[in-house]
Amino acid sequence: MAEKEGAIINKGHEEVGFVKNTGYIWVKQEKKIEHKFKMIGKLVSYDTEMSGYVEKRRIKNLKGVKGRELMLWLPAYEITVDDPLTGNVQIKSLAGITKTFPAEAFAAGQ
């Protein structure tokens, strides 16, 4: 299983980049990785190429990350971290579905 630090998988990265002026970020890795976040029982797939735009407490226009819901893989489009006092992370899919999870579900070791 891949090593991880929070919600970011840390194995096999070939390229990681960030454009400070626009907030654009990308990650290229050797192979697609699937990881199950035990606390929330969700399986997530990280493609070989991922990208998006980082803002304060948010990643938008996310590509390359999918979550398993029932029998379907739904692409995550936006991830928002609520005010730290609430401790929630909201994940929006292209299908219009928004799920809210506790932030600790994505902590290192989960």
C-alpha cells in the first residue's frame, strides 16, 4: 500500500508543480493509486495525472481524483475545508453531489 500524508498519496511522484500567481497545481505519478479512508469507509482513486487550482481552504476544478459511491466512480470537482472550528471537509462531484466529512478522516495514518 502507498505511503500517505493526509489526503495526498506520497509514492511514485514523477512531477509536482505549483504556479503561485494562479494557484494551479499538478501531480504526475507512475501509476493510478486507490486508497480507502478507514474512518469514513470511502475508496478514493488517484489517477496518474491530477490537477486543480488552490485557493484559501479550497481546491477547485480538480481533475484526476474520484470517489466510489455505491457502484459508481464519481469525479471530485471541488474540495473545501470549512472554518477550522467546524472541522469539516466538503467534497463536490461533477454530478452535483456534495458530501461532508470530518477533517480528521483525512489525517496522516487514516
